[in-house]
Amino acid sequence: MNEEQSAWQIAQMIETISDAFFAVDKQWRFIYVNREAEKILKKRRKDLLGKSLWNELPNAMALTFQNEYYKALAEQRAVEFEEYSLTYDKWFKVHAVPFAGGLCVYFHDITERKKSNEQFLHALETNNHLAAAIANTVTGVTISNPNLPDNPLIFVNKGFEVLTGYIADEVLGRNCRFLQGEETDQETIADIRRAIRERKPITSEVLNYRKDGTSFWNELTISPVFDESGDLLYFVGLQSDVTRRKQAEQVLQAELDLAKLVQESVLSRPLFEANIEIEAIYIPSEKLAGDIYCWYKIDSHRYGILLLDVVGHGISASLIGMSVRSLLQGLITRLTDPVKVVKELNRHMNNLYAEQRKISSYYFTCIYVVVDTNRKTIEYVNAGHPPGIVCTAEGKNWRLEKGSLPIGLLPHLPVEKEVITYETAARIVLYTDGLIERKENAAFHMVEEMQRFFWENRHMETATVKEAAIKAFVTEENKDDVCLLVITLPE
């Protein structure tokens, strides 16, 4: 499987997941919308991409949606909630995940489940015609009595019987743990037991087993019911079969794992020759990422080395990165010159979505270095990337900062290169910004620390200094993908 086929497959995966999905950048502009989201939002993706979420869906965004989306970005953490949209007259379960470039949002319609739940709970509260209210719902409904030994079931409806294959006479008086089986996750069960013990509501997805032994994924909601004095009367359980959705998620995850292997397989392997050594390490923050590095031997004494970082994370960044990766060997070995290579990459990015300019928010930073071990020169262009570091055995230091804006931002990109000459043994260090992002320190302080670290350890072997740098600079605060390349040029 080549890079372009892998990128195409990843794009197809997003389109086939059962959840609706869209992504916005930090300015709340749509950068991706899948087919399921088009159906639910009743908007074509070509009418949404590049436009503001708040402008295109103003009436659909209830206050809860806005608050939760802003919270996810502000606190840089995933949020999950259920909310009703008056515009669509539907309830949605929403999962929003921030990334460096914006926010990914997954959602699906839970209106029928909410209607069933509300109908039952209302009947339960009023205690009027309880059995009639729940008899015809397809949602499984159970009631257990925590005031009896082992919290046994005292009621199950027809929906439960259809879902599990058990009839009421077979389960009344028993604790519902009989639905558990060999592959039921015990941590999930522990969470459910804890909620029951603390008399708190809980919603969880648990693998259960029918009477005939077949398994199904159960979206289980358990709610305590209290009387007017605050005494616990019952636990009400609502069960829905979400097996198809879980299977689709598992298939998607398996495909993403495969895509990750393909992506990692195209990264260049360590190089050890008499006149150069190159080692690298890649630490993705998610299953797929936009960091790509490679190096090629141009001739007997010249080597082209490139590191790029696509804005964002996940599938979209990976697709862009793999598209660019398919060009690199030809560009580096054919054009060689840093200015020509960077300009050609910029032309590719501007042509990539020539008919879909709404996706112009995609761009990448990169640093491309050509080492000539005969002439002892380091020729490079830095396209908006964190500055590379060069240090020599006698203690000279340079930062590789000259070049251009990031690639893809402008149709015609002004580019300039710099040539550095070294006389003794030298070391080049290239990295992505994930290595220098800290809450308490500005990026330029971290660059200074890295420059000092590699200068102080300039006599270390390539592999040793690479591992030492990872221990020194990679912490739990590193939320972004991390790439580090260490190039040693012997005297």
C-alpha cells in the first residue's frame, strides 16, 4: 500500500463512521464535515467549509453547545454532553475533542432514547399508569429494589426481554449481573457498582450477554429514585443496544491503527556512514499525526534532510503529511537546492485543493537541510519552523532560522536560504514545536535551553544525546506530536 492509497483510505474511514463529525479551526471555521453531519445539519459541506460555525448554524447552537465548545477549547480537554436542539427538534449526544488547530466534534441523534426515558421517568414520578407508559417502548427498562438483599430486579419490560432473550419469570428476583460475561470489562462494572453504592446516576457502555450466549454492547443508564423524604426507593435501568455503533468504532480504530503503521513505515531509518550519522525519534500525541521526516543520499557526499509539521493533528494532518511525503524523494534527489524544493512544496500545497479553496487553512512548517561533507557546508531553508540548532566541537553555535513563511499560506512564497560552513566535527538538531511547548516557559526560552543542552553535550554519541534530550525535554505537558532529529558530522 503506497502513501496516496493510505491517505485515500483514511478519508473514506471518516465518511463511513456512523457518528456525524465536523471539525473547526480556532476561528470556529469549518475545516471538515462528513456525510452524516451533512444529513443531520441539512447543509452541504461545500456550503460550510471555510465558514463560521456560529454564522452558519446560529439558531441550531443552543447555549449549552456554545458553552461546552468554548470550555473544550479554553481548558484543552474533551467534553461530552447531551442537549436538545430546537432548530432540528432533536436530542444529540455530543463529544468534542480539542486539538492544536481547533476542535473536533462527534455527535449522534438520541431523540428516541430521550423520549423513551422521559416518558418512563415522568410516569415513574407521578406513579400514574406506570406499566402502560413503559410497556411499548423498545428501550429495555428494569427496576431493582436496593432495600432487598442483593438489589434484585422487581420489574422488566418487553423491551428488555427482546434485547436480552430472557423472559420476566427468569430474571425477577435476581441481580442483573447475570448479563455479564467473560469479556465484560471489570473496570466498567466497578464504576457502575460505585455509582450504585453512592446512589448516583450513571450512563455507561458495557458488553453484556443474551440468554443464547451472544454478546451485545449495552448503553446502560441507571438512575436512583427517591421518595419525598429523600429515602432511596428503586434503581431504574434503561438499556439500548449500541452494538452496530461500537463495531463501527472498532473497525475504524483497527483501520486507524493500520494507517498509523503505514505512516510510521515511511519514516526514514537511522543512517550510519563514515561521514554522517542520523538518528530520529517520533512520539505522536494521537494515533495519527502530521509530523513527517526523511533523508536521502543525493550523491557520494551530499545528503538532503527534511522535517515538516502539518498544522493540526489526527486524520486531516496525516492526510496532508502523507500527500507531501509521496513527493519528497523525487524533489530532494532531483531539485536538491533548498529554495527550489521549498518553492515546489508550496506550489504543491496551493494546487492540492485548487478547486476547493475553502481548505486553504491547511499549511505546514518545515526545515530542509542539505549537508555537503566534502565542502563541509550546511545549506538550509526554514519555512516557519522552530529554529534548528548547529553546534561544533570547538564550541560554535548557530540557529537555523532563515527562510520563508510556512508552506501553503501564499501562492507565491518568497524564499531565501543560508549556507553555514563548519571546519571540525558538527552536530545539527531539528525538532518540531511539540518539544518546546510549555505552559510556564515561552518557546524562545525553551529553544535557548535546547541550544545550551546540545552545546554542553556536543561530544556525546548520536544515540546517547538523542535519548538524553528526550528525557530532558519530553514531559507530560507535551501535548503535541514530538519529532527530534540528531545529525552528527564527524571531523
